[in-house]
Amino acid sequence: MWDYSEKVKEHFYNPKNAGAVEGANAIGDVGSLSCGDALRLTLKVDPETDVILDAGFQTFGCGSAIASSSALTEMVKGLTLDDALKISNQDIADFLDGLPPEKMHCSVMGREALQAAVANYRGEELEDDHEEGALICKCFAIDEVMVRDTIRANKLSTVEDVTNYTKAGGGCSACHEGIERVLSEELAARGEVFVAAPTKAKKKVKVLAPEPAPAPVAEEAPPAPPKLSNLQRIRRIETVLAAIRPTLQRDKGDVELIDVDGKNIYVKLTGACTGCQMASMTLGGIQQRLIEELGEFVKVIPVSATAHAQMEV
């Protein structure tokens, strides 16, 4: 389990400025539910001074994403837009007394949302110098421009670093070669040499083998997964919960599926999970697993024993 600072826990359990700001005149949207993280940052800006009077966030993601978003809203209030834009993703992480390396992409998402909100307020479009075909990671829709900017801003030097800060390469790993190319160019620009991880033995095999390479086959987009019936969805939900239960049971806890109503999945935490300080994080982890398995956004809602009894009546 990752080691979270007390400040991360504070902003996760008691997030500041959650929800949309009333009368917001600047909105920044980044991420997507299909990729696992999404953030909407809303700002209320004084049109005469460009000072941020209020800030709010709506985040779908892990505890670090919620904490980073909460921290960002606290950091920008009272600043002018120009001063707010000077906030880096590392500043957000430092405000939280650090984030696990694997969660640094959450602070990067906050920085992107701030840039998008300021551009929205000013009636500008974020510069899109992304050339056609410059998408590095198809799994998480991360382009080459973002990879380069993040490498430069944070002085990254490995593929693992890039994955931790952007999520690129965290899926099928097919984009690792593209990430290595960008790293090689960026490290060379700052007088360093990129050393690839000692894998990719397939390249050596290709050199040693005299056999001609097979003719290239045009890639076909994978077919869209068929829509699940209600029964299939329930069975898949039960399968996910069954896989999670042994972990909870080892800590003298458990989870039970109570009901499924559209996108809402009602569960009951029992045993040591009831009233546990980590209950919110447990529910968040269950929700993330279900979203990944179902391929759709769902919300996991805890049901108390009293509420459960009322539902059965």
C-alpha cells in the first residue's frame, strides 16, 4: 500500500471546496472517465482585477486525485490568474507534503485543469500543436506534447517516471518505445544519455533470425464490447466483489452486494470495515475495480444496516 502523508489523508477525507462554484466564470475540464480520472475545476474570477475569488472542483478518481484537486483550490484562491499559472504540479505535491511516485499524475491533472480554466476565462483555446498521429499512449490518450512538457518540467529520466506522472505506458505498454524515443531526445537536450531498461529482447532476436519478417498487417480497431444485460452486469459485479472479499476478510471485514439500480451499486460493509477510517478509500477502490470491469461509470453507495433493513421491507 502506498504511504500517504497526513495532509493527503486530510484533503481526501475532508476535501476543501468540493463541488461547482456558484457564478463561476472559468471552467477547466481534463481527463476522462474512460481513462479512470477526470477533473472539472471551476473558478470565480474578479473581471476587474483577475483575482480568483473562489474555486471548486468535481473529481472522479482515486484518493490522490481528490486530495490534489482539493489542495489546488486552496492554493489558487486570492491569486491573480498569472500568479496561479505559476503553480506547478510539484508545488501541488509539495503542498500535500508529497505524493507517492505512482500518483504524481494526479498533480499533473490539477495543473492541466488550471491551465484549461484560465484559457476558458480568457476566451482562448489551449495551444494545440499536436501533429496528426502524435498520440503516444492510446490506452490513456496521452500525446507527445504532454509527455515532453512533463519530462522537461519534472526532469524525468525513465519510462517508469513518465508513467507515474502522466499514466502513459501504464496500460498495454505498446507505447514504451515511443516514450523511450522522446526521453532520448529530451535527455540529450540537457546533456544526458538515456539508458533503456534491459528488456526488449525481441529486438536482438530480430537481428539474429535470418527469416524474413512477415508482411505488415493493417491494425484494426478492436470491436466495441457488447452491452451487458442486467443479469450479466449483476453477475460481473458479484464476480468483482468476490475477488475483493478475501482481502477484506483477512482484516476481519467484508462487503455485500445489496442492490443495483442503473449506475448506482449499493453495498454494505460489514465487520471491521464498518466505521473504519479507511472505509471511504475501500469504497473508492471497489468503485474503480467495477468501472474497469464493466467499462462504464458507476457509483458505489454504502448502505447502513438500518437502511438495508428498510429496503427489505
